[in-house]
Amino acid sequence: MNIEYPATDLVILAGGQARRMNGMNKLLQQFDDQIQLLKISEHFKHQVQQIWVNSHRDRSIYQQIAADIHCYADDQAGFLGPLMGMKSAWSHVKADYVLFIPCDVTYIPNQIVLKLHRALEKAPQAQVAYVTINGDGLYPFCLLKRDSLPVLEQAITENKLSLRPCFQQLEAQTVAFQKQSLFCHSINSLDELQQYKQMKVFLSPLFQLNESS
């Protein structure tokens, strides 16, 4: 565990219906060299205290793949989106900070936990810091403080489920990353997955050539 920041848990947000993926569980798909659950958990296992999956299904499969994974479902049924997954987390995690990450993310920046913590340290009034990649705000890829819970609860009570206005209330900070070769930062449909895999095959020889030159 890194001692440069407070105790932090990781939550992989996988509670959606994946309608544009024909109901396919994206966390169990292989976008790159590993299935998403392993790709994400392996990246963070030495940086966080505990890894959770926010999901309504396939708990036994997750734990067969990664025995130390813990799971929880949304507090309310109805597939209310990532805001509900974030609000529900605080009934389960013990840490006062949680790094949330979408299950369909393709790019995980290095030192992301440390950099998000530093963003919050620089703005003590802020209760959330989120990632931007190539200028796009990736709101579900964020570090939240436990103190954010009343704002999350109020937004859900008012059926205001969009992360952006909620994060504005939490005086959100951003941590920006650029990745020139990135086709898309997350996979939202079967078409995007096919295009992503095709672009990887096409671009891979170019990357190898650049690295060797």
C-alpha cells in the first residue's frame, strides 16, 4: 500500500444494463490482453486497500477470477447509473476515500491514485477529483471523499442522476491526461469494441516501429 496518500478503496462500476452491448457483461470481456476485471484489479492491487465490484450479477464469476474481490449491488433497484453505485459504496467500504473506475475503460493512466489525491490536497474544499483524457471528462473515473455522501443522496432523492452537476456542487477538481494513440477511452457498444480491436491491430506495427527507431 502506498503511504503517500490516505487509505483508499477501489470500486469498479459495473452495475449497468449494457443495453448497447446486448446485455454483455463488459467487466468479463477482453478488450486488450486481459479481461477487464483482471486488467483493472492487477493495475491497482498494490495501490488500494480493497477492491470492490459494484454489480448486480456474476458475483461468483468475479470471485473465481480474483478471489479477493468484494462485491455490492446498488442500494435501489432500477439501474440508476453510476451516481447510485457511488452512493451505495459508502454502506460497504471502510476507507474515507474511494477511487471509482468504469468497467469499460480502455486506458488507465500511471500514478492515477496519487495524482487524484494531490488534486484534492491542493483544494481542501473539493470532495471529488475526476479524470479527463484528451480533453474529455470521464466523470465516473474519480476519487471521492466520504463527506460527499449527503450531496449524492440529495441528488438521488431529487432524481438528478447526472454526475456533472453533482460534481459541480462538490467543487470538483480535474486531473488531465493525454494519450495520442488512444482510439476511445471507454467501450460503450459492440461496434466500438470491434473498431477498437481493429485499430489496435492496425496501429500496433506503427508503435513497434516508433519504439525501435
